[in-house]
Amino acid sequence: MKKYSSRLLGGLLLIPVLLSMFVFPTAAEETDLNLFCTHAILMDANYDEILYEDSAYEKAYPASLTKVLTALLVIEAIEEGTLTADTKVTADDTSQQGMVAGASTANIKVGETLSVEELLYCLLLPSANEAANILAVAVDGSIEAFVEHMNRRAGELGCKGTHFTNANGLHDDDHYTTAYDLALMMTQALQYDLFRTIIGSVSHTVPATNLSGERTLYNTNGLISNWYYSGYVYSKCIGGKTGTTDEAGRCLVSAAEDGDTLLVSVILGSGPMEQEGYDKPRQGQLVESTRLLEWGFSNFRRVTITQGDDPVAKVKVTLSREADEVNLKPQGSITRTLPKDMDLDQIETRITIPYESVEAPVAEGQVLGTMTLSYEGEVYGTLDLVAVTSVERSDLLYKKQQFISFFQHTWVKLILGAVAILAVYILLRLFVFRKKRRYSVGAVGRRRGGYRGGRR
């Protein structure tokens, strides 16, 4: 397999969310899409770059969007060889753990046996809550162990605002996440063909089992199927996962492709909304997901930012008669998903060279500094600055520099100082102290001579 609900909320949903912003403040102006939801995010899934977010890092209830992570752990278990897609699993009493009236189900009975793959279809198309419990036990032996696995894996994916208490998303005050974390989970799950195949299916027929006849499952995602909601199918959508509880509102995580671009959107806390041209309220999670995804495709492009091969800086070179400086040019390029209307000529550069000069030899392509590219304070990346040409070293200048450097060492200076002091001392001994001695000896001799003369 290739990796590839409450009155209060209803009242809040009557007020469109007004605070929206770019994570990249690189567009000419900040954009407010006025999405009809409480939390939203749009991500370039190929590069994990955020194109739009509104309250994406704030705590939210995910409802059945939880099942994206559940499916991911099951598929990873298949990849690791713990399970296979054909592994037969029999539902036990734990399959009904936490179930509430009105919860979505595939009517899987205790004692019924299905393959892991069929259970994944039950999990992701009609959003069967019992299927989540059955798969959790199949992977980790118990629902509790699986939930620990979910939270651990979420952390590994970079999720910082997630804490799950069950495998299906049925409401629990301590079961929460963020729109950003859900985008990370979805992006990871999209690496697997089996996940893509299932979420992109309009329907699926489960073969007869030991306790049930053949049954047909339908996708709850209105961007893929008209079975539950008609008139919302979005041709670029390759799949997603729905979720609805009174506390979470109506939620949807979706993936869409246009050429080589893969976008993931998350809409949380939406609901029925009025839309111009329609007599009846529309499904906000579907309308806003399509609008957000299409906005992303229409307003962003993948751009390679490069500064070419022209020199952008110089650095002094010592110990060479060939050249006293060398030109530097940027090496490589930076690729980002940027607004189509962004003026690339306005990208700012900051050059950093950590020293005033370098000693020869300098090799062509040698890294001697960096150049940081940014726009309105947003850093896009950093390129190495490399020498355009080589500069040879002068042996004569090098030896001269070595000679001078030798006498700059502290220990050499100390020795030379000691030698100088010793030399001065010796000179004093030879010339000053000896002269005084001769003078003293001469004076004594004269005194003695006078005495003897007197005696005669």
C-alpha cells in the first residue's frame, strides 16, 4: 500500500464569524471571508503551509472528525503488519461502549464478523460509531489503550491542542481538538491510498456476514455524494469526513485537488445558513468548505523565489596577491505557496556575513554568508551566500602572516619579555656593576700605597 448541539450554539451560529486573517500576511491586504462557522483553516497539504485561518488554534469539539485519526491508526497498523485489510474482526460487547440514542451506525451486531477494510468503510462513509470501537480493540486490545495511542500519535503529528477520550467523537467535555490539529491529522491520512479510496467513494456495498445480509453504505459528505444532501457536490473534492453533535455543530474536513495542488480545509461549528438565491437554509459546513477551497485555488500559486546568479555582496580577502575581495551570490531557491497578486519584487533581503574578512585560499562555492528573504516581516527562508570565484593564497604573505602571528602569542611575548629582562640584567652586570667594582678596588689600592710610602 502506498503512503501517499445546543440552543446556545444555534444562537451563536446566527452571527457569521468576523475575525479572519492570513497566517501569511503576504497578501496586499488582510482578507475576511466571513465564513459561517466558529473555527476554520485552509492548508496546502503538500507543504503544510497555512493559507487561511480563523480561530484555528482555539479549543473546539470535533464530533466524528475524530474518526480521521481512528482510521489513520488502523491503516498504520496495516502498514506495520499488525493487521491486514482482510483480517477478520468479531464485534464484542465493547462495540456498544459509549453509544447514545441517535448516534450514527452501520447496524453492526455483537458477534458479527467483518474484515478490517469493511469496518473502515463503515467508519468513514456512514460514520458508524460502533465500527470505531471495534477497530480500536482490534488495534490495541481495548478502547482505553487505543485512546492513549490516539493522543500519543496526535502529539507526534505536531498537534498541541488535542485531547481525545474515545475513538468515535461522541461528545465528552474532555474530548477536544483544534482546526489546525485536524488539518494535520487529515494531511497525514491522505498519504495512504486506502484512506483516499474510501473517503472518495460515493457508496460501498458490504458483503453479507454471519449475522447480516448485504448492505450498502453511503457517503455522508455532500461534497462527494448527493445521498444525504443534494446539490453540494464539488468536482475538485477528493473526500473528507463529516461530524455533527449539538455541542460541536456541523463540521467537515475536506481535501480537494486541482492539478498538483492539494488543499485541506476544516470547517467547525457551522450549521443551517441563509444563502442568496435559495428559499431554504443551506448546509453551512458544505457551502463554506467549497467556498474556502475554491478561494484557495483561485488566489494562491506555488512560487519559486530565486535571486539569480548575480553577486549581491562582497567580502574582503587577505593573504592573496590575486584579489583583495571576492563576490558572493545566493545559492538555491525558496519555494512557497503565495497569493497570486503578491508583488515578488517587494520581497526584502537581509544579508548576513559573520566576519569582516576571510583568509585565502577561498574556494568557488564556499559558503561565506546568508541571505534571508521576507515580506512585511514574514520570513520565507534563508539562502547561503557562496563565493563566485576561487582566490589562491600567496605563500609569501602566508609565511609573513605566520611569522607575525607567532610573535602575537602571549606565551611568546612572555618569553621575549623574560629574555629582555635577562639581557638587561646581564648588561648591567657587565658594565655598571663591574665598573663600580674596579673603582672600589682602585681606591683601596691607593690608600694602601700611601701608607707604605709613608712608612719608608
